[in-house]
Amino acid sequence: MMTRATSSCLLLCLLPVGCAGWRSDRVVIDDLLHRPDARHGTLGPSGKRLFAERLDEGLGFRGQFSYIHYAKIADPIMFQPLDWAISSSNHNVFKQDKPFVSATDRVDWFPSHLVTHSRFGRFVVTERKFITDDDTLVELVTVTNDSKVSAECLLQVSSGFARERGPDNTLTGAADFRGVRGHAVLLAPRFALAGNEPSLWRCVGIWPGQSVSFRIVMSFQEDAATAVRTAREWAVRSDPLGHQRAAYQKWFDDNCPRFECDDPYITKLYWYRWFVARHCLSRACTGNLPYPYFFEGTHQPHFPRLVSFSSPHIIAETRWLRDPQYAFGQVSNHCLNPDDTSGFFISARIDEKGGDYNNWIVKAAWEAFKVHPDRQWLASVIEAMSEDVRGTLRQFDRDGDFLPTPRKHGTTGMEYQPSFFYFNENYDDSKPDAPLERGDYAAYLYGNASALAEAWRFLGNSARAAEFEQLAGKIQVACLEKLWDPTDRFCYAVREGDGAVARVREIVGFYPFMSRLLPNEPEYVASLAYVVDPAEFWTAYPPATVTQKCPAYTPHVATWPAAGGKTRGCMWNGPAWPHATSLILDVMAIALREYNQPHVKPEHFWHMLDRYTHLQYENGDLGRPMVTEYYDGQSGSPDPTGCPDYFHSTYCDLIIRQVVGLQPSNSNRVVVDPIPGPLKWFSLRGLRYRGHDLDIVYNSAGAGREPGLAVWVDGRRAAYRPGVIGRVEFDLPAGERLVN
């Protein structure tokens, strides 16, 4: 059952005013997502290029930081107080030879900054620290004498990166970051260089109960002069924390559609997932990656880059931001970084590219265009997207049957799917994996080809449209002839070459529904019964990534119960993966709206959404949202080694399209078709769609408002369905400018 709370539990309050129907205060992201702990050593804010890979305990910015990509910048700011105490009775002076042993009393984590309170002997040190949008580390420090004795405190600032003594009492450092020279300048007003060591010093006298405040800043820039100027600006800026909070909040105010509902878990997770997007946003804008884009994550070496497997999720999610540069930038960067030989999309950093994953980037790009119809942008990327599809077949369809074969199980992005080891005795995963043609790759390629056919037709090129329409048809025929089993009524993987069937049901067997590859006929929709079968995929946190009947199945992370027993960080033999769950939620929604089938019901969709939502809260705690790579499918416990704030699934997109029900199309016809469920009310406001602002509001009969579903366009009510929730449709105002 869905967990419920009254609307008074929410930070927001819906109030009816004027013709726009509903109004609420903006969501203050710091207030909504604040938590009183260190949050696993994460730092919320990131700059255009600078981000924290790991924040360690201790004064200053200790841990590992990165610039542009994973970079191992260790302890960029180290701050240490030393005690010179004066006894109030006899004025004897003594010096403590070693730094204090500290004790952190409290940590308050906010998306825009971190606050810590630590005790160092007689001193209480409060720090407010953050990374600014212009790549500067700012630490605001207050030292309080918590004793009854006057004291002099000797303050030392040093750096693990800026180890050179610079002019005007600064510390400097520089290094090459994948071909980009990065310069850092560290300064602290009223601190001075002393002796020959690369450190800054200041001595302050503090009376009992009194405090002294100061700031330490360190700016990373591509040239030294800019680093100096930026550091000095932050050193003298009035109310730097207020400035940081306002600038950070502005991104959410400017870009995010405002959603809330009577389920506080859904509302909060919706906003948390926009935080994940902002947290992973990179604007290095150099080298191979001149456009803004999003990392898969900011932790571990392989996530802070453009990754082809996570990009479709990222594009789907970020297309709903008001500014299309974010989703479009993800696509455009891929278009600039194809495989040199065959032209298909691969992963990239600013100075290199490589790493192929099966993906549906082209389909996601076309879906983003439907939200922000920019004809000029589409024309600029469609040739590269066409080459991605052609190149995929050139490189991976070795037998010419229109079913590509991934290089190995790892390049599916779904490592250790049991089908790859089906032909080994007892699924022995220590033996080589088989070359397979699978439902996921077929679904992705079919979706990409179908999207290109629509896009080329929109641009007026009927020959190209026919090329990809015919290609999509050939992929569909091949999938139905080779992968579909009419007896089991399931889409299995088959071995390339001899066509031997790997008769193990995996989650990817349902993926063809997400691209509408499977026909709307009883034989094919019968496979949906497996999704909701408790003996197959319907686990405590559905869906399992392989049927529970498989000998290699386990709900647990990093476990292989069959022969071999080889394990690694990513295992797709049963646990719950947000990547797969978000896709299957889409499959269920498509089945409910577009297929004549009796198996998947609205309550199945809502149960899975509820489990998916609660999976992304640590121990089910409403105050601790956190998405990571994957989870135990039985207990919901996360992989303990996983990447926090992992951007490899959708959530906001699901809320907008399936809960609220907006169905994007490349026309001025607006369709809003929510999946009926347990919500008493919801409100989505300020959604930018095809050049217009949409507000969509629903109230049930028990919500205390006039029941029904209403849609406003640019402040005017365009559609209203009284009573129970259901489909509404209408045309956008004629004559609006819909492209740049």
C-alpha cells in the first residue's frame, strides 16, 4: 500500500487563486533536502568544472576533489587551530605542541552547502563550506572561545594542492587536467605567509564566550589571473553564503516544473531527483565536450564523464527542464564523439572517447525534441544520429540479420545477466560469455530507427524517412522470428551464429514493449503476465532482473549462486536496479494505455512506483533520500559500495508522463492521460512544453476541493474533466512560435 500523510506534512501548501487555478510558494531546495548528518561524505554543490568526489571529516576541504573529470585533488584546503592560552589568574603562557584532537558535534548537510560544528580543546569551530558555480571553494569559519579563560588561537591554513608560496600572501598550485591547465589560488584575508613553509598563519585573541570569524577561499580556473581575481571577489563578497544559496536556488526556480502531491515520499523524491541532476551537471565546455552535459555520477573514476548507457535516461529526465540546452547538450556532445570507424555513439571525456554501450540515445533525443521543438537543432544532429544507427549495424550485426550482438556482457550495461552464461554448465560465470542477440538491443535499435523515420519525415526528407522506416520493419521482423518464442510467449536471447535459445527469462525480454516493437496481439501481450507473477519477476521490490526460477537468480547484491561464483560490483542476476525499474514502469504504462491486455493493471503500476520510490530512501526514512546503483531485491538495502546520487534512471520523467499524464507528441495536440491511482491530489505547474507554460492540477472527491482534472495553458484554463481522473485533450493556441 502507498504510504500516506496529510498535506500538512508537506513544505508546500496549495492555495486556489485566480484563473491559474493553484499557486504555491517555491520549493526551497535547502529546506526540503536538509539532513543533520554527513550524508556519506558527499558535498551537495558542484561548480562548472569543480566537484567533490569524497569529503572527509576534518576542518577545511579534506578528501578528494576533481576538476573536469575524476582528478584526485587531495585535501585542497586544510585548516588547523593551535592553542596559545593565557591564564586569567597568572598570565602564564603555554603552547600546545600538537594540534587539538577534534570532536565533531554536529553536521548539517544542505544541497548548496555544508555546516559543521567541531570542538578543539577550548574552541568551538563552526564551518560553512561550499563549492561555487564559478569553481571556488569557500569556507566561512567562526572560532568561539567556549572556556572561561582568555586565549590566543594560532590559525594555520595549508593545501594538498596549492603548495607554492604566491604573491600577496597566497598559496598557488597548477596541474594539467586532461590537457587543460588548471590554476588554483588560495587566500585568507588577514592571514600571512610565515617562514619558508607553504602555509598561511594568523594569531587571534579571543575573550571567553567571544568569537572571531574569517573566510578561506580557493579558486580553480583555466588561467592564473582569473583564479586570483575570482578568489579575491569571494574573499570580500558581502554575505557569501546568502549569495551561494540564492544562486544555487535560482537554477531550480528557473528550470524545474513545480510538482507536489499528497504523498510526501513522491513529492520529496521528485525534488531530490532534480537535485541529482544539478549535482551531476558539468559545464566544462571544452575539448570533445563543448556543450553542457550530465555525469552518471560524481564518485569513482568511471562515472564523471559522458556515458552512452546512462545518457538516454538523462535526456529523458532533463528534457523537462525549462532550458533545453541541458538535454540538447547531452545529445550534441554524443554527436561530436562517434566511434571513429563505424560512427555509433560512445562514451567520452574532453580529451578521449571510447567505451561502447547498447543505448537508445536517438530515440531519447527525438522525445526531447517533442518537448522543445527546435527545428534548427534537430537538423544539426540528425545526420550524426542516423550514422549511429547505421554504424551500430555495421559494427555489431556480424551475421546481417538486423539483430546486433554486443561485444560482451559488460557492454550491455547489464553485467552478469545469466543468459550470457546459459550455455556453460550450471551457468558457470567463470567461463567465457556467449555472443547473444537480445531483446534489449533489438528494442533500442528499433526505437532509434523508428524515431529517425519520424524525424526525417518532419524535416521533409521522405527518402531518409523511408530508409529508417524500412530498417525498423526489418528489425521487428527479425526480433519476432528469432527472439520470440511462441510456446513460452517470451522474448529470449539467442546465440549468434547457430540461433540456440538461452531459455532464461530476463527483464530485457520486456524491453521491446517500450519501443512498441511487439504487436498488440494476444500472443505477445501474454508475456506481460510474467512481469506481475510472484514466482517470476514480482518480488518485494519489483521487478527482479531475471526470473526467480533461474538457478543463477538471487535478490542480493554482488552474489552469484550458480557455478563459478565470480562477482563484481555490478550484478544483474536478480537484484533491483533503478535503471530497469524505471524502464519497466514505462512498459507497464504503455501496456495500460496502448495494448489490449488483462495482465498489467493500474494497481500494479502504482505498487511498483511505490516500491521504487521507497527504495530510494535510506531505511525508508523520509528525511534521507538517496539513489544509488542497485539494491537487494528482497530487503531494499543498497549496494554498500555504490555511487551515491547516481544518475542512471528516471523519476521526474515518470511523474510527469505517467502520474500527471502528459503524453508528448510532435504536434499541437495536448493529451493528458494520468494512470488512475491512490493520489488524492497533485499539481504540476510551470511546465514548459512546446513554447507554452502548462499547469496541470487534479483533485479527487475527497481532497476538499472541486474534484476533477484541469489544465491551464499560459494562465488560461484550456481543459477540464470533472469528477474522476481521466484523459483530457485539446489543441495548443494557434500561431504560437514553437521553434527558436
